[in-house]
Amino acid sequence: MDLNLSDKQRLLRESAERFVAESYDADHRRKMANDPLGFSPDVWKLFAELGWLALPLPEEFGGLGGGAVDVGILMEAFGRGLVSEPYVATVVLGAALIDRCGTKEQKQASLPKVADGSLKLAFAHSERAARFDLAKVATVANKTVQGWRLTGSKIAVLDGHAADEIIVSAVTHDHHGPSGRIGLFVVPATVPGLAISDYARLGGGRACNIALSDVHLPKDALLGDDRDALPAIEWAVDRAIAALGAEAVGIMQTLLETTLEYTKIRKQFGRPLSANQVIRHRLADMAMQVDESRSMALRAALKADSPPVERARAASGAKAKIGKCARFVGEQSIQLHGGMGVTEELEVGAYFKRLVAFDTLFGGSAHHYGRHAGLGRTAVPA
């Protein structure tokens, strides 16, 4: 298997890293952290002009036809700058679900708008009682003469406050009662009965909780037909895990470089910290953890379109391993910066917070170690 980047992928990496280095400085990040929206609409327009919003979308709907590896290259650059724009919510989750489940008419109505930056999406699936179990959904969609009526609540909806449309998962009910199938419904953010409560995420960006109280939707609000959407949800979340893993790698790489530079200039007892052998060993351990994480994130991206069990094992393996590595790298960086590491004067703390947030999104390391083991028993029966 050739793991070298193609010429187009190298150009993508170089342009993304250059854009982030020039546009995302400490002042910009602090400004976005205090902004009610949590990101810059002007930067979002630039994403569209650069083709990044269209990157993984099908060419027939205005996209560039890129894959999970291309998205991972972009997300690693985003991690270096702690980018807070709703790329994962809109492109990696929302647009992917429309492309996977929607009818041709639904794709034509939404995907070109995502590509040009005029439509922002969010995916509302997690619920308080689910505990990261994607199959556990209590929100209900009752079939009516006019269409559908949704009732329920969702938590931790990434960038839901800024979305024009929210894709909501719900168990469908008809006149026979519960169908046992999960449907995906496109809910306009301004529809009556939808209440949004947003909050700042650890390490930048925003998320929200939503409540649906007798939200009435037309028939075509259901994505695709009445088939169970759980396999598509698992597919989209696994792709999001691969993308977020690549972002975490970018964050860790920045922490490693920042810490290495700090230990070269910070003197103790008349010589740089990096002159101490124990410090060098800790830096070497950090570098190994970053490289291991990069390999796991790439593997998850390469397996993104593999059979379900193979794909899911790669995603859970990456999430568990990168989560553990991220904690180690973040803690080492804080400690090697000493007291300065926890102050707002340095950005080490902000990067560490984003890594902590990564470990909790879509299940922590412990959850994914268990999922990985369970899937291994499924793939190779005893």
C-alpha cells in the first residue's frame, strides 16, 4: 500500500497549513472565544472559496469528490490553529448524511449550498440516557396526515446554534405503533417548537442542547425512505472520529513543537532545559505518541469506506489510542512549561483543553476500547 501523499494532497496540506498559520493567531482565537457565534463568517466564506467545503462532496452536486484522507489532511491543519469553524458539523457529518441517505432531489437541494457556504448543518443524535450507544434513541417521530411530528431532546449538538438546518434522529412511529427504525429528519432551525440552548465548548467552538416539542414537519423532511438509518449514522460518526483524530494530531504536533522550542530557550541553573537528559526523554516520548496517533488517524481514514466491522474497529482503535496519546502529550507539554503552562499568556492550555474535549466527543477511550474488543469478537468468532 502506497501511503505517500499525491501531488494534489501535498498541495492541499501546504495551502491549508499556510492559511492557518497566516490567519489563526492568538488574538484571533481569543476574539472567537468571546464571540457569541464562536467562529468567523468571513473565514467560512474563505473556506468555500478555497474549495474546502466542497472537498468530500460528490462532483455531480458541486463537490470535488475527495475522500476521508483528504479531509484528514485538512483537519490536521485545522488542529494546528485550533480552528473553530463548524466544518465537522456541516461537512463531515451533516452533508455526508444527506449524501448517504437523501434522495437525489434532497441532495440537489442541499449539497451545492453546503459547497458554496450558504447552508450550515448540524447533526443532533446524542441523548442523555444513551451513554454513547448510537442505537439508543428516545426521540419520537410520529407519522401524521401532513407529515411528521417530532418530540424529544438532544444534547451536545456540535455548532447547532449556528446551523440553518439540523438533522435530527428519531424512532419513527406510524398508526401501527413504533417501527423500531431510526429516521433522519431535516429540521429548519427556525421551525416552531424547536428550542436551542447553546454553550461554549472546552477548547473553542460551541455546541448546544435542543428540545423538540411537537415539531411539525412535511413528509419530505425525512431523509430518503423509511429504512433504518442506524448503519448510516454509524458510518458518519466513524468518519467524524477519523477527522477529529487527525485534528488531534495537528494539536499534538503543535504542542510538541512549542514545547521543544520552549525547552531550548528556558534556562535553569545556567543551561537550557533541553540539555537535561530526562527532559530529552520526555520530549522523545511525546514525539513517539504523536507519530503513533498520526498512524492511527490515517488508518481510520483509509478504512472509512471498508465493510462496517472493519471500518468501526479502525475508528474505535484510533479514538481509544489517540485519546490516550493526546492526554499524555497535553500533560507533558503543560508540565514542561512549568507554571506558565496553565496561564492564558501562553496558548498551551487552550490546546490542551481541545485535546480533553476530543477525548469526550463520541465516546472516550474506555468506551472505544470496549467497542473495539466487542467488534473483534464479532469479526473473529471464538
